[in-house]
Amino acid sequence: MAWVKWDDVMLSFGDGGLNVGYIDSLGVPFRSSFAKVIGNGSSTSFWKDYWLGNFTLEDKFKRLARLESNINATVHERLFSNEVDCIGSWAWTRSPSGRVAGEFAELLELLRATTLVNNKEDSWRWLLSGNGLFSSRVLTETINSSILQVAPSCSETLRNNLVPSKVDVFVWQVRKRRIPVLTELDKRGIDLNSVRCPICDDGVETVDHSMVLCKLAYDIWEKVFDWWGLGSVSNLSISEMFCGNSNVVMSEEGQKIWQAVEWTCGYLIWKNRNSKVFKNKCWNLPVALSDIQVRSFDWIAKRSCENGSA
């Protein structure tokens, strides 16, 4: 099993290909979003592929599938076309009878509209795209839209239009304890050498440790608080940083800008953590503060102008 970073989201690849459980868990039906477009049927599994809708025949006709002598048979092996329609070529372990015969009749009805094209290869169609072609941009937008529609457990609104949507998504992941810190990967059976923090090596890497309690993260928050003239950091927590439970007193507009800075800081702390893990490169404090100041200013200034508030 290997983990890779894609658009600031960790996805896993194993022997079976892309593990899409994470995307499915976000409310995006990625697992069933690819459908086969049947040509001659020679590269499509009759029972296991999504080629007649958002279901497999194995799932829809469970009892009947258990009578199949070759569950991996292709569409081409189970159907052939004459000049009028498709004809079934079946290989049951025993003849369907009783309730299973009812499933067989339903299957035959479902197959009536199927046409095989002998001189055309099967192809794929991506159902989440209007043109049927897969696009990482469309997938990213779909995931972001799904995440941002989820009602958060915190009292504050999930979105802040002064930062990019990817930062909103990241904050949602932090709130839900769904960023792939080492302890979370360990819970999911990922083989790791250690679950200690890759930055400070002074504790196990939980979400709270990575975002707040790690010495470098804490020192960065100290610098950011000092930059804003908010004094020393005390009792710093995920709730205070990302759930709108800050004790900082300022105007409503100031609170929104401060929240954007907090979220930018947390996002860049996580980016730095990934840089350490994947590239063995790490911030120092002066560079960290400068990056946070520049990035937050750019994002806030640009989006304030777009919103007509500057």
C-alpha cells in the first residue's frame, strides 16, 4: 500500500488500484461513477461491471449470480447479437427455478434493449462529467462542493470567502479529524515505521498535535498572535483555531479576516508537514511567518476586491 498526495488530499493506492473509499465517504459516488459503454462486450464483466446503470448485475440479482458457473464472464460470453436482438448464452450450475426464475425473467427484460456492436471495442463513460470524460478538475470541484454542503459540527459557518475553497475543505477535514496524520493511518492498517511526529519527534502525530501541539506549530502560532498584537498563545486548541470559538474580541469584519489568517496558517502548517514527510524540507520560523503573511494577504486582498468590499 502506498499513499500519495493529490490536490492536498491523501489517497491510497494498493494492488487493486485506487482505493476510492475516502472519496465515497465524502458523499461523492466515485466508486460507481464510471460506466461501461458496450461495443462488442469483450472487455466488460457481465456480472461485476457497471454497464446497465448505477448497479452491477451481481448486486441486483444476487441469487441468480450464485448460479453462474463463471462469475467473471464477459458480456460477449453471455450475449451475442443476431440481426434482430441479443440472445443469451448461459452456463448455470443448475437451472433457475422458483424465486430465482423470477430474477432471471427480470434480467431478460432488462437486457432487451442491449445491442452489441461486433466491430467496436467497449469504452468507459464518466457519469460525473457532462461529456463523459474523466477530469481531475471536475472531480476536485465535485468533492469540494460535497464537503462544503455538509453541516459542520462547529457553530461557525464552514466557509470563509476570503480564502480559496481548498482551505475551506482543509478546515472541514481538520474539524472532522480526517487529515491523514500518522495515528489515523495506523488505525486504518497502513504499515508505518513510526507514528511519532515527523516534525518534532516529541509525541505521536494526532490531528491536535500536528496542528497545534507540535513545537514548530506552536511557535508559528505564537508568531502569528504576536504579529496581530494578540499577546501570547494560551490554551490553544483545534476548537479555538478552526471552529470559531476564539476569545479574540474585534469587529465582525475583523473576526472574519482573523479567521482567514488562522485558516491560512493551519493550511500552511499542514503543507509544511507534507513537505517534511515527502521532500524532507522544513520551514524555519522567519520563513514560516513570512509565507503566512504573504499568502493570507494575497488571498484576502484578492477576494475582498472580488466581493466588492475593498
